[in-house]
Amino acid sequence: MLAFAVRRLTALAATLAVAALVVFMVMEVLPGDPAEVMLGLNAQPDTLAALRAQMGLDRPVPERFLVWILAFLSGDLGISYTYDVPVAELIGERMEVTLPLALMAILFSTAIALPCGVLAARFRGGFADTFIMGAAQLGVAVPNFWFAILLILLFAVTLGWTSAGGFPGFEDGILPALGALLLPAVALALPQAAILARVTRSSVVEVMGEDYIRTARAKGLSGRTVLWRHAVRNALAAPLTIMGLQFSFLLAGTVIIENVFYLPGLGRLIFQAIAQRDLIVVKDVVVLLVALVITVNFVVDLLYAWTDPRLRKAGSDV
């Protein structure tokens, strides 16, 4: 298990290094000059040149990359061009919205998908299977911003149970803050739950056809015991893999959902930073999100190896 973890950690660190390089190069080729954005179109050339020198934009590209990545690794994320505050402070404030939103979405997605997937597999071909898979097909087809708009129309406009958007902040109480994130989290979770339910059903159906399941039944174990003790655990590998992959889609989805619900989160920050050519914010936030996704995938890989002993053995053989 340790050898497997070290091997995966090395591969993920290399992935993060490549991702940082790609993000930096993409920011370099994008049109527009951050100094011009900050000073406006009527800026004097000498003032513009002085600001570009102050921001380090007049240095060679390899030097800028080296300075940026070394500062990033040391924890110095720089100063935002637009907000004129440390980027780390800016990210910390926005993470207070995005992190609970993503965690709530994962929780909702998992709580909906796993029981529905197992139930559909248990009653394969029956009404429950047909209904759940039909709903899952609908969930996959409808984009999350449509779910967001429908939820706003139903719960905010028609029923008046909640506000249509905005975030009061945790300083006004945990419950009001989490309440403001409820609809956005559901909008994010529904498409992911649909995919996860389909994968869970397929995985459980496949495992239920294995020889050891027939052996367990031949020993006289009840259908419920065979399903939950022997089939579901061995069928978790595929859903766990999908959950790890979905985390990146959830973070990407926050860019849209946070703008629909007017939430001051990380996704909205990226959107504003790109529009304002605040490159230092864009680079730092994107690389941090990549690191977060890689970390989640690393944890999923460990869980995957825990459920499948063949992976642990493969890791120890390297």
C-alpha cells in the first residue's frame, strides 16, 4: 500500500508541475496587457512602462515563470492587480463560500446517487430501475445552470421559501449562510448524482454476476446480506473513480453557479479576474484548484486501492 501511495504521489506531483507550466503559458499568450487595464487607455507611455517594470512584465518569460513558481511554492501568492490586496487573503475569503458549496454538492450527490444506483441494480428491469434510470438520463441531459434557474423559479419566486441569490456571510450565523448555499449545491449536485447513479447501478449489476456472489447465495445468505456485504463494497471502485473525476467538474461548475446565484466565491473571482486581466489571481487560483483536484484524486486512488487488493499488490511490486 505504501509503495502504491508513493508511486501515485510522484505521478501527481509531476502532473501538478506540468499543469502549472501550462497555466502560465496560457496566461502569456492571452491578448491584453494588465498594465493597460489598470491605467486605462489614456495612460502615458512612460507611466505604462514604469508599471510594467514594477509588475515584472518586462522580464523574459522563463524568468517570470521561475519567479512566480518559486514564490508560489514558498506561499507568497503576490498582490492582486485589481483589488490591491494579497492574493492569499482574497482566495481565503472566497474559499469560505466555494469550499462548503462544493462539499455540500458532493454530499448531496453521493447521498442521492449511491442508494438510487444500488436500488436500481437490486430491482433490475423493474419499475424502480426504469424510473431511476429515466430520472438519471434526464439529469445527465439537463445542464446545471438550467437546474439552477428552475430551482430559483420554484423555491424563490413561486414559493418564496428562500432568496434568489446572494450570500449573507458566516458572521451572520452558520444556518443562514448554509441556507443560502442550499439551492446552488443542489443545482451542482443533480447532474453529478445522475452520472454517479448510472455508474453505481452498472457496477453493482456486474458484481452481482460474479462467482463469489453465487457462492455466497449457495451458502444460504440472505439477498440483503449478499448485496450489502459482498456486492456493494466490491462495486464501489468504479463510483469512487467517478467521484474523484466529478470533483473537478464541480469546481468548474461553481464558475457558472456562483454567477447565477451571485455568490462571492472562487468561481466568481476567476470570472472577474479574467475579465479584468488580473493574471496573478487567475494563475494562482487555477493552480490551487488543480492542486485541490489532484489531492482529491490521490485520496480516491487510495480508497480505490483499499477496495481492490490487486492494485495494492501491483504497487508493492514496483
